Amino acid sequence: MRLTTPLLPVDVSPVVVATAYGGPEVLTVIDETAAEPGPGQARIDVRASGVNPIDYKAYSGSMGSDPARLPMRPGFEAAGVVTAVGPDAVGPAGPVEVGDEVIAYRVTGGYAAQLVAPVQALTPKPPSLGWPEASGLMLAGATAWHALAATNVGSGDTVLVHGASGGVGLMAVQLARSRGATVIGTASPARHDLLRDFGVIPVAYGTGLADQVRAAAPGPFDVALDLVGSDEAVDVSIELVADRNRIATIAAARRGLELGIKALGGGPGADPGTELRNAARPQLARLAGEGALLVLVSQTFPLAAAAAAHRAIMDGHTLGKIALIP
Ligand SMILES: NC(=O)c1ccc[n+]([C@@H]2O[C@H](COP(=O)([O-])OP(=O)(O)OC[C@H]3O[C@@H](n4cnc5c(N)ncnc54)[C@H](OP(=O)(O)O)[C@@H]3O)[C@@H](O)[C@H]2O)c1
């Protein structure tokens, strides 16, 4: 008798879940039947999912380890094609229809081949933007947008960006330049030529950073954005920028609050900037669609290799963005 492998039903598709708190080894791929979208929801055939440091931090235990939150579904952003809509599927850009190419942010469980998301989280994908790029635009872009708005970056400002070659960093330097600012960006020397291509004056982080920055640009320094969270980035920002209202951190909230600089994001006491970040979404899509904002995706991994993608981003030296492809 010939044995045959039973075929999976077509509506069963892979989803990445964290089954425990720990390192990337706790990530597992399960097969799940895609749900039907409810009121105000759409189902998306995901073409790429954006990878962010928060994705591994969430299940690492460093942000709490409540067992009730398991299994956890990582992935705050994805891009794909709408395959079904529930009743009242009207998003911020109008009615959502089957066949629409969309960017989904902010969502839960973006590491999946099929995703049911609130239509409020959907932004039309600009046709010129590739899937991996679309999946990496919103979280980093909205964070950078918030940081520039919170520090009121404008024409003629000189802005120091710590971590300029990372996901948020490359967004921040481009958006600051488009506001007419001069940008000095810290990165390891291997990234300096790339930063120059973005119109940034590069400086290597490490010992003597404040002097290196002074040597690279005349100053005065109007704004500093800490996109790294190191003591060095915070201390040098305080040393070089006189007005603490014009220094922001997205990764050292506790120190930021102690020092009276702007702490941005979801941490305790930080400014989440929810409205501002939501309002940034169509602007980010427009700029990316026009080619005025580049999303640099340096690495892609198959969805099933999410753990490898997390090991890569945990290294702390990602250039631009990482995307998962179902
Ligand atoms: N608060 C919020 O709302 C919010 C939102 C998004 C992200 N975040 C947090 O912000 C941080 C950055 O996020 P991301 O997505 O941009 O991460 P990322 O892409 O992983 O950032 C990696 C970048 O950091 C640079 N870097 C590493 N060590 C550095 C140092 N000591 N000094 C200067 N640069 C250094 C690396 O440069 P080299 O490769 O040249 O070393 C690399 O370009 C993460 O901690 C993330 O969790 C917070």
C-alpha cells in the first residue's frame, strides 16, 4: 500500500510564538487556521514582517515574566495583501477591500503568514515600496518622527544622533535632514561611508566621543537623540546640548527621567506619543513612496528562522532593518 502525506488544509498557515520566557530558543513555529476577520478587522496575507529589538525584549523576561502572557505572539508590524474583511472595515485611509496592499502597524502577532488585524492599524502600501521595506517602515519611522517632534528639530539646527546606522537611527537622520538640520551621527567606522551617503557627518562612538563630535562639527549643538541607551550616549548629550528639553532618549527612560531629558516610548513614566506616532503613519508612507525616505533592509530571514533573526538583532549592530519572509 502506498502511504501518502495528508495535505494541510489551505487555510492553515505558520505563526511564530514564544512558548516561555528566555532567549530565541523559546520561539516555535506552529500551524494555525487563519481566523475570519470580525467587525473592523481585515485578514492579511503577509509578505514580510518587520523585526525590532522590542520583539525579543518582550519575551526575554527583562520586561516582566507573567505566565499569563504566554504563549506570546511577537511582531508589531507587517506588510501584505488583504484577503478578507469583516463588517465596518473602514480604516484611517477609507474602506479596506480585498486585494489592497497594506502596511499593518501597530499589531500583535505580526510574525505570521496570515494575520487578522484591526483596520485602524492599516496604511495603504505605496506601490513603489518593496514588501520587506514596507514591513520595516512604521515602528522605526514613527519613533524617529516622535523624537524629532519632541525636540522640535527644525531648519538650521545641529543634531547629534547616537546610533545613526540602526533601524530608528537611519530614519531619524533622514527625517532630520529633510527638516533642514545638520546631522552628526555616531556609528562604528564601518558604517561611516554609508552615513556620508545619507548626508550625515559620521563620528565613531567610544572613548572621547564628546571631543570627536566637537572636532567633526563646529557646534553649537542644538539637539541630541539617544537611540542607543548607553551611559555614554546620555552623558555626551548632556555635555554638548545646553537645553535638556531638546535631548531625547528612546532607550534609557529611567536615566532620562532622572536627568530631566525627554524619555520617549512605552516604558514607565515615558511619553508614548501615541497620537503623534499614529499621525506620522500616512506621512511616512508618503515619503517612502516618493523615495524621500529610504528603508534600508540589510538582512531577511524566512519566517521559520525567526530565532536566527533575533540572534542577529540581539547582537546590537544591525544596519537598518531586518525582515522575515513567510
Ligand atoms: N522608546 C521607543 O519607542 C523605542 C522604539 C524603537 C526602538 N526602541 C529602542 O531603541 C533602541 C534602538 O532601536 P533600533 O531598532 O534602532 O535598534 P537596532 O537597529 O538594533 O540598532 C542597532 C544600531 O545601534 C548601534 N550601536 C550599537 N552600540 C552602539 C553604541 N555604543 N553607540 C552608538 N551606536 C551603537 C549600531 O551601530 P554599529 O553597527 O555601527 O555598532 C547599530 O547601527 C533599542 O534599544 C530599541 O529597543 C525604543
